[in-house]
Amino acid sequence: MSTRLFWLFLVLVTAVGAVVRAAGGGVPAAGEPHPEPTVAPARHLIEITPGIYRPGNVPQSVGEPLRAFRDIADEYERLHPGVSVRFRQAPAVAGGGEGDWLRTQLAGGIAPEIVQINTEVVWQDLDKGWWVNLEPYLAQPNPYVPGNEVWWDCFADIALTKAKRGPDGNLYCIPMDIVETGIFYNKDVFASLGLSPPADWEEFIRIQKTLKDAGYIPLVVNGFTVVCDWTQDIIFDQLFYEILDQIDLEKGSRDEEAYLRGYLAPKELCYLIKRGFFGPDNPRYREVWRIIRDWRPYWSHELANTDMDRLFLTQRGAMYWSGSWFIRRMKNDPYLDFDWGIFYVPPITKATSPYACGAESAVIGGAGNQYSVTNRAVLDGELDIVIDFLRFLTTPESAERLVGEAQMFFPNVKGARMDPELAAFADIFRHRYCTVKWLYSLSQEFNDTHRRWIMYFVNGGFGLDEFLALSDSYMQQAADYYIDKHGYDFSEYDRVMAERGLSGGGR
Amino acid sequence: MRRNGRSGRSGDGWRGWLFVLPTLVLLCVFCYYPAAFALRMAFARWDIGGQPQWVGAAHFVTLMRDPVFIAGAKNLLRLLAFALCVGLWMPLLAAELIFHAATERRRYLLRAVFVVPMVVPLIVVWLVWRGIYSDAGAVTAFLELVGKGHWIRGWLSDPDTALGALMFVGFPFVSGFPMLIYYAGLSNISESVLDAARIDGASTLGAFRHVHLPMIRPQVRLLAILTVLGVVQGYEAVYVLTGDGGPGYCTMVPGLYMYQNGFSYGKMGYASAIGLVMFVAILAFTLGVQRYLRGEAEEGRGPR
């Protein structure tokens, strides 16, 4: 009897397992086409993880809770009875790992229809069929903007928007706004020490030395973002700008070139890595890391994920490299008791390095909140209504209300006015864009590896030679992986390189 | 009569199975099925969202040569050694302190003092420690106060101090749960045994060494096993405090590496292989301890 019971139990478990599996739904595997929606549901539900604009969110912990996105959604619901817009909060993840949560949601087919995520994270998984290509829809009119013929024309910075196209040439996000970085400085401290914003790198370093001698943390920086991402990109640009025309092997489309002139696309980057341009034997590349290492003594001691805002607000730090989002805090913090200003990273001159170009520093900002559409919209048969809602969101009225309320970014929608408080950042944004975004250009694994060894290097874990040898090794691996994944053919690049008389090493 | 008896037992069996059935089903669906699935995936290349491909033992061969995994395993051994040396004994000292308090009221108060912090979620504790280690934190303030400003550094950023800073989280290492387990063990020691020790002239230290320790050996073993399980499986503190197990691989642990491979890089097959290796290590340790305990009990040396 007990044996029969045991088998009965097993059959039951198997049956329950089968039911659970069936209830999981048919998520298409990589490469499989999305199933066509059969019957349109009576009610439409659009779920969004809106990022910073989540209703009820209090960005920077100051000011009133945001509500504009809810108001816009309510308005849309009134225009479209039967449609519900629901907001979900994505978990905050350390180290830019918001993609971790999203991947599990996407694999299970339960991700929100619209998600705010850096489109570079989306590019990592284009082969999995999780994301909706928005190009066909952008070629159609936006019915909510009178006279509009193609949705593309709704964006204030079309070049920037088109520059967010993925490696397959398609756009997978709607860049709602624009973000830029800058250095906040304490005017009171500067005045007390007779300092003023620097004109060049050498003066910038002198200022930091003065501040350090006076007992301040000269420059507050976050290790994960500023050191490993922004710093690297800007200094690399300063030192490679002079030879950019030689190593830029492929021009982008005319639209993109207006924004990304000379930008090294992942394919170009892979090629140059494989030809040894960023190895330990390249003196130009060595200089990038020599300058970064020499800069380290002027940053905060702790670089790992601490509350950097507080160091600046409590006046322990005299300068803070942050972004346009920090304006909200500076404008609304009731306890702030010092005068402050903003300047940008000054150019490096030949007094610091023979490879320095001395040109105005490039910027590393760009698209801020980027909304992508997931496979859930397709699986649930809601794609059309989701696209329609995004069109409604990109009207001048909606964008101005949404972006303006937060006071952190400037809208990327034509006709939407910018908060005047952000003018300083809009000025910085007019600089040319950097040569390459080292993080986000290759795989997520490369990003993590590169970041951890940069942190190890700048914190004195090993010397320049060891760092460059190690970074060359994992960069080669990352390039191999990327080349294999995309099946790149470099014969054309070889021809261009031969014509230009470059053999490698970028000397 | 016999038939009735048999049918009675049979009926009881059915009812018993029915009572445990929901639990067993849920266990199978949420515990055993995922574990069995992960076991299978450890032998497959399975990128999240894609189709698994059988690769045999390739992941395990890679793992044995993977510098990140090896660095993580070494860090894990260091963390484990620290946890067993400090994290296991400090609660015992606290339990002894409470046990020797003069009055029941004092014992109650002291127990409350050590147990109340248990209500604070660990994530809060880790975030507080992140603040303590920051440039505006307590460590910096203290060193400046005592004129040792030149000792200040990025405790979690500096390769020389990152792992030590991680170990130090939780200072003074008196967790409420192990302290209560020890205290319960000490309270269960028979008064007559303690009286005998006193009559024989045992000092406090002597009584601790020759009476208390042998009598609470089961508690020590239980907590040792739980400590090993917790340290091997845990990576959350590393994730919250350093973000990625850096700088370099200074604070990497296998659990975090498994998470990163699975969810950041989408390499579910490789992550499953790491999980399987960790499972085998924990299983071997637990079986070893059980075998040791059984042997000791059979020899009649230890308490049963």
C-alpha cells in the first residue's frame, strides 16, 4: 500500500509540475519569432518602470514627491478608456546592475512593457528577442503632435537620439531627456583660498593641491561611475584626439556624425584592441593611466559606493564631480549654507603630457532616461497601445511637465522648455562628445572586469606596467568574444590602415 | 481482527500522507525541482534566454583554472577562518557573562541588550558600516580626533584593507542568535554538576574549561555548522559593501561570482556549476561533522 502511495505522490508532483510549467507561458527562445497576439484583451494594462520619474519618488531626498508621470498617465487613460497605466519600481542595484533584475523578468516574459534602462544594457541581449525595435514606429507620425509626419522629428536632438542605435543599426529606446556631468565647487572655500575655476589641467591640479593642503578633500568622486567611466573616457579623449582622424576607421551616418563625430564604434574598438593600440607598449595609452594615477591623491579616500553627496554638502569636499541631477539637491536643500558654482573638466595641455591635445574637453553625458519596450508588450498583444502611450509621452507638453518637475535633466523633445536652472549643464553639453565610451562598448563582463582592476590600480594594488599588461589581456579576450558574437570582418579596416600607414600601437 | 487492524493502519497512513502532501508538493516544486534543474544545467552551456547545450564537465574544468573562482575560494577560506575563530567564540563569552550575572534581573537585562539588535535587518547593518567606513564616517572622525589622520584610507577601496574591513563588519561579533543558543546550553547544565565543580575548588576559568565547554559541545558544533553554511552561501554583505567583490578580486567570494555569472552575464550553466561545487563542499563538510559526531557518540565520549 505504501509503495502505491509513494507512486501516487510522485504522479501528483509531476502533474503539479506540469501545470506550473504550463502556467509559466510560452516564452520564445532566442531567435524564435514572437507569437502573434490572437485576441485583443478587453482591457489594456501598460506597466512601466519609470526610473527617476516614478510617481511618489523624491529624487535626491529633497522637494515634493513627483507626480507628473501619474498625471500624464491619468490624462492618457481619460483619452483611452479601457487603458490602465501602472508604475512599478525596479529594485535599486549596486554597481549599475539594474540589468540583473531585468534579465530574469525578461527571460520569464513578465517584465514591464516599458522599462527605463541604459540602452547599452539592452544591446547586450539583442540576440534574445527580448526588445522591440522601434525604428518602424519612429518612421510613422506621432498623432499627438499636430502636423508631425515622422515621430523622429519630435526629438529635440535627433543626432543624439539616432546615436543611441544599437550594433544592429536599430533604435531600441526613446531618450526622453539629456543628462550631462560637471564639477560643482564651493565658491566660499575657493574665495577664502583665493582660487577660481581652472582654465587648464595644470591649474586644476594646482587648485587641488591647495585645497588638500588646506585640509579639504579636493575632489569628491564616486569610484564606480566617475573614476572607472567618466575619467577614463575624458582623459583618453584628450590624449587620442590628435590622432582620431587616423584611427576612426568608419564614418557613421550623417545624422549620427553630427553628434558622434569620430566616435569609435565597438567594431572599431575591437579592431584597434586586436592591433595593439591599447596595450602596454603604446606610450600614448600609458599616459592615460599615468595621468589618472597621478590624479588619485586628490580624490576622497573611499571610492566604493559611499554617500559622496554628503561629503560635498557638509563642506568636507571642496569640489564634487556629479551631474545635472544634483542641481535638484543644490537648489532645494534647506540646510545648504554656502555659495556654489559649476565648471567643466579643463583641457590637458602639453605641459602635462606630450600627447595632450589641449582642446576643449569632451563630454560624456547624453541620453538620460531611456524607455525601451520589452517582449511582454508583444506577448500580451499590447504593443500598439504601448507605442501609442510613448508617443503621447513625447509631446512637448508631456515632456516639459515630466522632465521639468524633476529639475534634473533637460528634455529631448522639441518644443519642451528646459528648466533655466540647468543652463550651465546645457552649455557643457554643447562640447563635442567623447571618442569612446570604454564601459558599455563591449560586454557586461568586460565592464565589470575593467572596473574592478581600475579600482585596484588607482588604489595602489599594483603598478602601471602590471595594470596595462593585465588590462591588455582581458581586453583581448573581450574583443575576441565581441568579434565572434558579431562575426566582424576586418578586411576593409586593414585596407584603410595600410592606406594611412598605421601599423598598430597608435604611436 | 487482523484485517481491521491492518485497515486501521492503512487509513492512518492515508491521512498522514494527506497532511504532509501539500508541504511535500511545495518542497518538490520550489526546492528539489530547481535544485535538480540546476544540477542538470551545470553540465550545459545555457545563456539565460537561450537553449541549453550539453557540454559535459567543461564548466568544472574551466572552474578549476578560473582565477576569479580561485581568488574567491581563498577569500572564502579567510572569511571562514575568521568567522570560526571570532564569530563563534565572542557570543560564547557574552553568554558566559550573562550566565554569571548575579541576579535573574541582570541576566534578563543583559539578554535583552544582546538580543534587541537582532531586530535590525542585516541590510541596515551593512549600510551603517558602509557609512562608518566612508570619508565622513566614524573611523575617519576617530582617527582625526586622536591625531592619526595619516592612517585614514579608503577602507573598502584599498586592496590591503578591503577584506579586513569586510571581516570587521559586525564588530563586536556578538550576534543574538548564537548567544542565545550558548546561553540555553549553559542553563541546561545540571546544578549538581556545577556544585560539584565548586566543591572541588574549580576556578571560573577552570569551570569554563572543564565543565561548561564539554557540556555545551553540541551547541558549539551546531553553531560551527551553521557558521560554515552561512559563510559559504553568503555574499550579500560583499555585494552591499563593495558592489562587485573588488577592488580587483580582493573581496570576491564564490557566491557573488555565481550571482554575477548567472544574472549579470547570463551564464546560467557556469553559475550552476559554481553552485554545484559549493553544494558539494557544504555537503562534504556536513557529512564529515556528522560522522565525527556519530563516532564520538559511539565511543561514549561526548554528550548524546
